Amino acid sequence: MSARVEIYTTDFCGYCTRAKALLASKGVEVIEIRAGSDPEKRREMIQRSQGGMTFPQVFINGRPVGGSDDIHDLDRNGKLDPLLAEPAAA
């Protein structure tokens, strides 16, 4: 798996922990952006996710794919692995 995966997180967030655990189980190296107490990072997250205000927000190769429930749904439907296998943009 070689996609660039970024996740915006906040402290004490069970959904963030769950999303990171799923990605770790796939052997994915994740870039974690701690945005919970950083208003600038939170604004960046909302803008990049096109309005996503909840934590976490996950991006694969720069594309917003949603939060924890969304990536678990992608995984259940066999759509997460192909996204993670896409080469990272240079």
C-alpha cells in the first residue's frame, strides 16, 4: 500500500482511535494532524473536507474520504484497499 494518508484528529476521540487502528491494520503509514485544539488546523480540515466538521477526517492522496464510519464502510465493501494501493502523488 503506497497512498498518502492523512488524518485530522483530536484528543480523547474514540472514532479517531478506531480509524487509526483500521489504517494501521492495513499497514498504512498515516500522517496525523492534531487539529482539536488548533483553530487554524481545524479550519484547514473543514475546508479540505468540503465541510466535514467532525473528527476524524481522513484523506487518501488528498481526496476526502470521510471519517471513521466512512472508511470502515469502504473497507466492508472492498473499496478501501484499492484506494490505499494507489500510488501517492509526487
